[in-house]
Amino acid sequence: MANKAASKGATSKGTPATVALTQAKAAFEVHAYDHDPGAQSYGTEAAEAMGVPAERVFKTLLADVDGKLVVAVVPVSGQLDLKALAGAVGGKKAAMADPAAAERSTGYVLGGISPLGQRKKLPTVIDESALEYETVFCSAGRRGLEIELAPADLVRLTSARTAAIGRD
């Protein structure tokens, strides 16, 4: 897969996520779709708009684990298991992060938070189900824009660990 950002509707400048991928010389493709501001679930909307199974589209969530922010990347078809996330990073208790804190820390808006190109480097855990696919999708850094890339590249570029942190 080549870097096809320009051909799929990304701006010439890109987002911090696409810039990070380009600088890392990672293969990726950007997929743009018309975002509906009234959509109930950004991730489900992305999967449907792109015509791909929801299990291959991953959402980026921030959690507070023992007072520290942690990035969790799980399929949009399920939910984050907070207890499993805490265990994956050696913590005791996890709760969803305050939305404003998530936006401040990442530099992205809710519904457009990418695990790549975040303002602050945070511990990241990706659900191990991502490794079952040749490519997966995650936010490119704004609503209506997704990145398709190899899960190994996502893990490497986010310095993530993988663990069973998603649940149906």
C-alpha cells in the first residue's frame, strides 16, 4: 500500500497523523467521507461510509489510569474494557478521561482523535484483535477522515503494546 493521501481527499498539508506517517515513511491510505454531525457513533459511521466491517475500524479513546492518561485503541464494534486496560499498563483503576483533557492532551477533537501524531506521547494499548487483519482503519485526525494502515505499523509508530482490551 502506497502513501495515497492526496488521492483520497486529504488536504495538501495533512493532519498531524498523516504527517507523522509520511515522516516515518509508513505505507498508508487516507479515506475521506462526508461526516454527518448527527451521527450517533463516529466509528460506526466511518465503517458504514467506507463499506468495511466495523471490526476493522478502530476508535481511539483516552482513559485515566491511576491518575495518568492512557490511549486505548479498540474496534468500533465493541467497547473498551477499563479493567483490562488498567491491567495492561500495570494500573489498578481506570475510568474514561475527561473529554476536555483528552482534547487538550492529543490536540484533536472528540470523534477525530487519532492514535498517531498526538500532541503528547502517552502510553498506548491497542486491542490485540487488530493483529488479525492485513490492514486496519483509525482516525486520521478529523471527523470524516480515516487512515488505513498495517496494524504492525500502528503498533510500532505509537510504541503501543497489544492486549485484549476490547469487549463486545
